[in-house]
Amino acid sequence: MRYQMWINGEWRDAINGGTWDVINPATEEKVAAVPFGDVDDARAAIDAAYAAQPKWAAMTAYERGAILRRVADLIVSKLDELAPITTRECGKVLAETRAEWNTTAAIFDWFAEEGKRAYGRTIPGRTPGKRLQVVYHPVGVVATITAWNFPAFLLARYWAAALAAGCTVVGRPSELTPMSAMALANVLEEAGMPPGVVNVINGDAAGMGQEFLDNLRVDKVSFTGSQRVGRLLMQGAAGNLRRLSLELGGSAPVLIFDDVDVEAAAQKAVAAKFRNNGQVCVSPTRFYVQQSIYEDFMEASRTFVEKLVLGDGMQPGVTTGPLVTLAGREKVELFVQDAVAQGAAVVTGGERPSQFAHGYFYRPTILTQVTDSMKIICDEVFGPVMPISAFKTLEEGVEMANSTPYGLAGYLMAKDMTTAIRAYEGMKFGVIGVNDLLPTVPEAPFGGMKQSGFGRELGSEGMHEYLEPKFVSIAL
């Protein structure tokens, strides 16, 4: 594996000679030093993507799809090599990083075929002698800015769709997890991706992001990250009317109705909540349990939470890794302290574990007696904290679920489908799981409502984010 920037088919160090130390959050040890550049590297990558785009777009969907299919096959064949790279730089356990890379392969496989289905249409004309058509045209050069929590999956979600549509890409991953992006670039090179079609850079976030907005050769920016940065991108995009897709996180509610199997529901809830240590944009975050089963659900959840095993994700038997940074752990601590100060009770966890001399670990935590005024309910905690509240009626539960500015994902668990349908029809979220706390798949659209952003990735909708409809009227 080459851990450098990949620009115009060449492996490069930063133009300014800068480097960045990648840190293992489980050990606080240096994993590698990688290039860390600035706006000059961004411009070089944009120029390469701009030059390569016409030829890439002129290839047939079948030719582009064949390369994407090879990418998918190579990822599957290299799982034993790729998964540890991601575990070491972001901390999640090896089983989860293997699953992430498998999903990355599935996304490339899906869009290898979906590119062949970018159908236009013929419209019956009002006037004899006219032929009316709608055809689809690639957006052009796409710049992507992605987060650290799924450093391979998030890239695939943008890149595979854009590539299938005939766009070229400049990708700027999080500086916390650049090695997964660079590893994926190694796979793309081996699969035969033409020079300049995909370019991977690493460096100054503000400078590179501003170049994406200012450079007229960039046609679209796709971003996954915080609301704060999303707002800055929207403001910056106004000058050049830059097209955007924004996925800005969420605070996903879970409604648990009293006809469920409590033990099974708790087991499923804990598994989903503490996946990647709660550092998941669609992570179940606020648990609302119908009053009659509230105590039973809480006790069952405590049993499963206390069985989780903290540690280095490379070690066998470990189920839960560290938070990705010291700042991330401190944020979780502040959220828990705020909740306790306002009357919340800690059922389990609520502190740093004592057995680790190093690493950004925090004990998986359950809170009860939480209220809407607490940060843990109002904001995105992005960590291993499970607040549980009670509700009485379906209407009250839906109202509590919707009481957030976020609208990315929401969940419910119920056996009665009348209850389930009434609940999900009232919930204001872009992704809803009914008895399914892991609902994201390559073939279905993913994206949020309200302040969770706009645009859709994955599914046929995801590819159309990178296509412009073009109306053609022909007078014979």
C-alpha cells in the first residue's frame, strides 16, 4: 500500500513537504506519517480531474461499470489487508471494519450496474415534426469532503455514484483517517482507473474546502460532517452558485412499543447503539420506550451493555473500541455531566475505564430520567451513551421523536403493523427503520430532512445527484 496523495494517477508527497501523523486512538501511538498539503495540491487535483472528465464521460456505461466491478472484486479479495488499516486509524473493532469494506465493495458493485440504467425518455410532441427527448449529462468534476467515522464507506457512497454517472472526483478525507482513502486509491489504481479520474488529497481543511468552492472547474461539492461546516459550505457556495449535497448528522430516535419481545428488542438496540462506539450518523440515539415495558427494557439493556468488552479493536473478543480523539471523549463526558447535573441517573457506565493507561476509551453508558433540556437529547452526542425515556401513547411518542432539528434517521420497534405504519408516517426523517436498526443498503436512497442536510446518496436517486437532465427538442 502507498500512503500518499494520488493525483493524476501519480503517488505524490505534499507540494509544501508537509506531513501528518496518523494516531491509533486505542493506543495513542503513531501509525504512519502521511502527506499533508494545502490549496496547491487541491488545485493540482482539480486540474487533473477537469482534464480527465471528458474522456471518462465519453466511455460507455459498460466500460465504466467494468472498472467499478473490478474495484468491488479487489476489495473483497483484500479484506484481510484493508480492514486492519481502518481499525488502526479510527479505532472500531475488526469485525466492523471488515463489514464496512464489504459494504464499500457492494456499493461499487451496485453502481457498476446502476450506471447502465441512467435512462432518458421520449416525450410525445404537441406539434407534428418535433421530437422531444430528455437525456442525462454528467455534472462534471465532483469534490468530496468526508468524515472519519466510516472512512471507506463514505467515500464509496459519493465516488461510485459520481464515477458511474461519468463524473471525475477529487476526494479530501478526514485528516484523522486518511489511510483508508489512500488504501482505496491503491485498489482503484490496480483496477485500472484512468489517471485523473479519481484524485485523493490530504491537508488543510479550510484551504482545500475554500478552493473547492472558489475553483470554477469544480461543479459540485459533496460533504459529510457537522452542521457548522455545512453552513459554512452553503454560505461559500453562494458566490459561484456551487451545487451541494450535505449529510450533516442526526440525533436518531427509537420508539419501542409495548408489544415487542423486550429481551430481543434490548439486544438489538444495544448492538446498534454501540456500533462504532456510537460514532455513527444514523446511530440510534434517543430511546423512547412505552411506559408499561420501560423498566424491563432498561434492565435488559443494562445486562447487554455490561457484556460489552472494551479494548483495542485488533484484539480478539473486543466488541467496543475507543472514541476517535481525546476531544471526542471529552465531549461525551461533558454531555453526561450536563445530564447528571440536571437530574439524570446513570444506570451503568458514565466514566472512563480504569484498566487502560492509554487510548480514548469511555465506558458504555445508560442514562435515565433524561429531559428535553439536556444536551444529550438536544444535540448529537456521537458517543457511547444510551438515554432512555418513557412515553404513553403513539401520538406522544411520535411527538417526542420529532422534537429535534435533525431529520436523518428514525426508528421504531413494534409487532403490530398498524401501529408501525401510523408511527413511521408521522416521523420526519429521511431514513426510517421499522424493526430494523441497520437500514442502510446500496440500493436505497440515504439522506436527511430538516437540518440534517439535503441530497440523497445510494440507490438510483444517489446516481441522479451526479447527473443533469438535458431537454432536447428536435424540429424535423
